[in-house]
Amino acid sequence: MYSLIVPIALSFFTKSAVAVPALITGTALPPQITQQAGGGLSNQPGTPKLSQNGINNFQVANFLENLESAFFQEGLMNFTRWGSGGTTNGVSNMNVVSHIAAQEEVHVASIVGLLTGNGAQDVQPCQYSFPVTDETSFFALGNIITSVGIGALIGLQSALSTTDPGIEATVGSILPVESRHDAFFRITAGEIPNPTTFETPISGIWAYNLALDFVVGGSCKNLPQSITSLPVFPDLGIVGYGGPSFATPNAPGELVFRVGQPSMMQQGWNKGTPLYMAWVNQDNVPAYTPVTTDANGDLHADVQPNMFGMAFAALTNQNTATNIDDLTKATLAGPIPIPLT
Ligand SMILES: *[C@@H]1O[C@H](CO)[C@@H](O)[C@H](O)[C@H]1NC(C)=O
């Protein structure tokens, strides 16, 4: 059960800056990308009109898709060093990844076109640092990054549902594409491609915080206010695991968490008020397990039982928020993705 957790722990502790090759971004797509992606930008005339709320949310989506696109373009370049990349069920891994990289470029181009067509600022890519050393860690991180992207797209649909319902179907048409990517990564790791009944939505703010783990500090230029105004939470890392306490009957185990930047926490955050680990999985209301602090200041929490696929955990000091947006407002640190099944 815990074998997949290693890449997350790595992502938490490995943050060295690396040189990043030149990336293809924006709407100026090289002609071969359309072939590689299996289709280019939509040829529908005009640009759908976005509300200000829609613009803000698509700027965040632009930030996230830039990261995904960079990850897969960089990974594709790495494949040439790793060798042919092998096959999965007789299909060339390199061929799949080149499709993914091209599809992400078209997604970025579509969002950039949507924003600029509405007279809004698009979002320039930052520099990124990924804790990838070989093909296996690339696929494992691909699973995490894609799951975050999928959760964020569902959150985006929810955020657009009242102000911009006309664009929801377009967002919906990206979701299964991302899900096919994720299914592929799961199969490369010997996991079944379809672990859950529902996908797990996350808020744009959570997705932004998850993305920041891979962004080289100070490398983002000219970000719009919709992004610079988002709250930044300290990281939550996993430093150990053990058997469950008696607090949560049937818990599959206990995880030990550590706040990455305690100086970002409010004075006295771990004294007095009860702390909880919030667990978000599928379409369920957030669940909470009590947190105990050990002598090192590390945080012990039982894993909420009956979760499947990818869950997200965040440190909070309340156990009453019943939806992801309210939980986001009450987040003290994290979130962190927890691959379970
Ligand atoms: C590509 O390889 C470099 C050098 O090993 C590594 O630092 C980087 O994280 C890799 N990136 C991806 C996305 O595979």
C-alpha cells in the first residue's frame, strides 16, 4: 500500500534547481504537434466570452497546464537519454509520452487563446524542478501530476458552473484525455488503470499549492493578480508510517507528517487547539482524523479508512468543513497527494 508514497516524499525533499530546456508554449504551435497530439486547436469560429471569474480560474488553469506541459516535454527529451523507453502491453512508452506531451501543448495553447481572445493576460511558464531520475520515477510522478490536474479540472468545472456554464463542456472534453494519460501511468507501475468510482476534485488553490512544489522559487514572471493573490500554505511532507492508533477503528495505518516551513505557521499553531488531518477522496465530504504531535514536532494521524485511488490530505484545526472550498479556507499546511490503491 505504501510503495507509491516514495515519489511524493521525494518531491518534498528534493528541490534542487536544474537547467530546463527551452519549452514550446503559447498558441504558436509547431505544425508537427497537431499530428503528434491527434488534433490541434478547435476550428470553431470566435472565442467564447468569459466572465471575470472565468478569466481568473482559467489563468490558474494556465499556470497548472504550463507545468504539466513542461513536465512531459522535459520527460520526452529525457527519454532519448534513458534509451528507447521500452513498451507497455506491446505499445511504445515513448510514443505514448510524445502524444501526451503534444496534447498538453495543445491544451496550453487552447487556454492561452481563450484568455487572450477575451483580452486577458495569459500566464507565462515558470522554471520547474522535478525529482525525476529515471523512467520509473517519471511515470510515478506523471501519475501524481496528472491526478492533481484531473482534480483541478473538476474543481474548475465546479467554479465555472454558475458564471460560465457554456465553457464547461470544453473543460469536460479535456478530462478523459488526462484520465487516459493517468491510466497509462498506472499500468506502467503494474497497477489497475481504474481504481475508483469517482475522481477526487480539488480546489484551484490546492492545485496551485501542489504545483508550487515543482516551481523554482522566483522564476515566475509577470503573474496575473488572480494567481499572486492565492494563499500559499507550508508544505506537508510524509516522514514515516506505522500501525493505526486506537483513535480510528479500521484505519489502514498511521502516517507521520512534517510541516516543511514551520516559520510560515501562525505562532502557537501546535499548542492548545486540536489539530486534524483532513482527507479528501472521491465525491465524499472531507473526513478528519485527530493529529497528535510527538517530541520532534512531527504530526501523527491515522489514515481515514475506505479511501481508494488518490486521496489528498491537509493539516487543519477544524473538523466541520463539509466541502473542499471551506476546507481550503481552513487549510494550515499541505495538501499532499496520497496514492492508496
Ligand atoms: C529529466 O532529467 C533531468 C536530469 O536527470 C532531471 O533532473 C529532470 O527532473 C528530468 N525531468 C523529467 C520531467 O523527466
